[in-house]
Amino acid sequence: MATPDTFTANANKSTPVRNVWRAMSHGLMGRCPHCGSGRLFASFLKPVHSCESCDEEFHHQRADDLPPYLVIFIVGHIVVGGYLLSETMMQLNSWQHLAIWSPITVLMALLMMQPIKGAVVGLQWANYMHGFGGQKDDIVEILQPE
């Protein structure tokens, strides 16, 4: 049985095993999920074409809507929890809540987006998803036949 320390992904038996947690932590830090030393992002959310250290290609990654969904989920829970807690502890007007929680929401979302996208790219790399295993995605073949 796999423990959290030994959990790894393997697309099929002929491919080497990749450590999911290490790949996600490298991505979370904005580093290449493969080597952990090259940059993952060329700009705020645009991944580099390939790693400068190990030449792993990232142009085919498809993080799509998962990172924003996770950011909304996390930030929403923190902000709503903070709002409800502050409401029970003190009486604030609506404009005061707006002045407090709006900047916190925007700042948290901006600070969390790139690390979460990096972790999702690391998850995809470790699980050989979306071209990271050398094979084409079935959905891409359906949408763009050769």
C-alpha cells in the first residue's frame, strides 16, 4: 500500500515512475518539475517552451481551468471564513467590510495563481498527462485529426 511519502504515478509499465509530490512541490516553487532547477514560467502565467536546465518541454501543458478553480475555492473559503469571524467579533459597516475584504481577496488570488498553476503542471508531468509521456491526447486527435 502506498503511503504519502512513496506515492508515485506511472502511466504504464514501460515508463519510469515519477514522484508526484516532488514534481508538484517543484512546480509550486516555479521550478521545472523534472529537474527542480530551471524556471517554469516565462511570464506571470505563461510557461517556458522548455526547461533551460534539462530541456523538458512544457509547450504542450494544459492546466486550463483547474488553477483558477482551485484559487477561487481556497480564497473563497478563507475570505468567507474571515468575514464571518470578523462579523461575530465586531460590528462593521458594509463599506468597511468591502474596504477590508476586497483587497485581501484580490491580493490572495494574484499571489496564489502562479504557484498553483505550477503545481498543476507538475501533477500533469508526474502523471504523464497531456503530452508529457510522449503520446498524443485522445481529445486532441479528435479535435485536430492528422
